Amino acid sequence: MMRNLASSLILTERDAEFDPNPPAVKGRVVTTLHKAKEVRSLVEKCVTIARRSLEHSDNAAQFETGAERGSEEWKQWRQSEQWQQWNQAIAPTLAARRRALQLLGDNEAVRVLFDEIAPRFADRPGGYTRVLRLPSFRLGDAGQKAILEFVGQHDRVNESSERPSFDEEEDDDAVDETISAEDDADDESAVDSTDETTAAEGSADGDDADDQDEGEAKSEE
């Protein structure tokens, strides 16, 4: 069961353009939470084996020949010393493929693992998968459902919000409106202060006249 689940996760990364039963989402399977946690270690181990074999594959590539298998050029390369060097360089990769086949039990899954998944995680030392708990439960036994997926494809991207930018003309119009509003406010405050000063002077003159009338009345008495 663990082999089948691990192979199913790896096979979702295959090229399914002409496949009659393509995967719903690449690099993701939905299962129960406990199964996802158990099979995760198996998938991580297989990816590590495939990733470590990339160096040996690159070293062996320099001794390969581009001739078609079975041709005269290929036969000459097969009998040359260059083939002996290629054979020694590719041996660790073949051993890694056999080990992965022993763990997964599926030739197609091994091919996808080494050809498509391993190069993607060439610079990643670990943590190739993650488990996401789902809020829903499986019908029948009410098992907790979860998502097991490869990292790097469905990662969340946190984007910081940016301040809104306006055109220069709009900024100039806004500045002109602000300046004109401030000028109007200053004119109104100046007029109000002038009126208050005039009213204060008028009231002061009236008080002085009243005091003068009272003084004249007292002197006549």
C-alpha cells in the first residue's frame, strides 16, 4: 500500500498530455493523514537516492556517444576504452535506479523520479514534500483527510502591498487645490479678525461716550 501510494504521487509528475486518465493536480495526492505521514518518509528517501545519482550521471555524459544504438559507430564505441570509462561512471546511477525500483516496484515511477523530479531538487538537501491537513473527513470511516505534495509548485507567495501612485498632473492639481483652499481659509480668518477688531473698537467708543455723559451730568448737579 505504501509503495502504491508513493508511486502514485511520483506518477502525477509525468507528462500526461495524451494520457486518457491524467492526474487532477500535478505533484499532489489526497489520502488520509496517517497514510500521508507514513509514506512521506518513503518518498523522501527515493528522491534523495535519485538526487545523489545526478552527479554520476553528469560525469558519465562526457563519455557517451551520440550514435544510434546498433550502428557501426555505436559498435566501435562499444569496443573502445571510452565505453569502459562510461561504464564505470554510470555504475552508481544504475545501482541507484535498482534501489529505487526495489522500493517503489514501478518502472515508470522510477523513470519519472530520476528524469523529472530529481533535477528539480538538485540543490535542495531535503524536505521535498509536505503534508497539509484538510478540514473534511473521509466518508465511511471518518478518516482525517490530508494532502501529500511536492514542494516548489504550490507554494504560497507573500506579496507586500504597495502605496498607490498617482500621475504628476493629478499631484499638481491636488497641490494647487490645497494651496487655494489654504488661501481662502486665510482670507476668511483675516476678514473675521478685522470685523472683530472693528466691533471691539465700536464698543470701546460707546463705553467712553457713556462715561463722558455720566461725568457731565454729575458736574451739572
